[in-house]
Amino acid sequence: MVAPALSSHGISKAFTTGHITQQVIKDSSLDIFPGELTLVVGPSGSGKSTLLSILAGLLRPDSGHVLSLGVDLWTLKEAEIDRFRLNHCGFIFQGFNLFSPLTALENVILPLQYLGIRGGSAERRARRALDEVGLGPRAHLRPIELSGGEKQRVAIARALVKEPQLIFADEPTSALDKTNGQITVDLLKRIAHEHRAMVLGVTHDPRLLSHADRVIELEDGYVKSDRRSSTTVEEPHHAPD
């Protein structure tokens, strides 16, 4: 039995605006496994991006625990969480978040510099990552010279170059057309399988769900269903009365 790379236990999160408090995540408990692409879906306001942020160490929950690679994440100090993310996590966002003055190669090298990896070693690793996403010949180009799909593949290479065990993707296809969206999600799935990494993404695009190994559906802060791509379908998780 494969151990989960990440587990949440009793996660809750609410946001208060003025006199109104909205409970966004309600007593969420999940196990997310390495070697597969897991997508979280749900209507707007269902809490999927909030859940992703909590699991990724970006947003502190009001209650509950997140065990990430065996570490009780939210018992750490902020600087320790930052270091954990740097060492173990890769992030992909809908807006690409590339630095426009830098080439694709330089954008991919950047996170290695924070790890103290520089010079020829950093360049070789960055070129391997760009080759893996099919952009080796375009490594010299800047973001303005790349298509939307190519920019997202540079962002994936930048997340991949650290060889992280955990990869988080927040709406990675929302700025892309159907073809590039499918290329992106298939690339994330291949990375999960070949690198044995946990890849956890959030999407609102139902066309991508058939490409995932596992789909978790949120509604009103609860896990409504949890199903895999095989013929075995897990029982839905019902919200408490």
C-alpha cells in the first residue's frame, strides 16, 4: 500500500468580512498520493483554491492538521514552512508568473538559485526541465515571444526543475484554449507518473477531468465525491446533517 504524500485531518477555514463570517472549508480530511494527478473541482466559491492553499502551506487553517511528507506542516514556524516549500514543493499558477525580462531558460534557473545551485549545474538542470516539456529549442526566448501554452510549459519546467515531491497547480489551464489545456494537464499527469510526484491541481474545466487519475469534487466546503479514473468508483462523501 502506497503511503500518502500529503494528508489533511479536520481542516476548517472561515473568512470574515465585516459582521459576516463565511465557512469555506468544513472539517476536510483527505489523503493525496504520489505518482498520480489529482484534480479538485467544484463551483465557484466551493473552497477548492482555499483548500489547495492550505494543503500547500500558503494559507493557515483555523483548525486541523496537514501532514506533508510526514511533517505536521502548520506546527512549524513561518520561516520553516517557507523552507519546506522551497525544498519540497513546485507551484504552477494560472497567470504563469514568469519574469518578462528573462529568457525561458533564465526563468527556470531562478528557483535553483534560491537553493544555492548556480552556474553550469543550474543551467544543465534547467535545460533538462525545458526539454522534458518540449521547449528545449525555445529556451532562449522571452515570455513575450512565447504563446500562452508555451508560457505555461515554461512555468511547469520551473516547478519541475527543483525535482519536488509535491506539485501544486491552481487553475493551470484557465488562460489556455482547449488544445493547450489538454496538453498541459496531460503533461502534469506524465510528470506525476514518471517522477512519482504528487500532483494536486484545481480546475473549473470539466473537459479535463477525464485526463486525471483522481477527481475530488467540493461543494459548500465539503468533499461531495471522490472518484478515480479506473472502473472502481469510491463512495461519495456526504456532508453532515
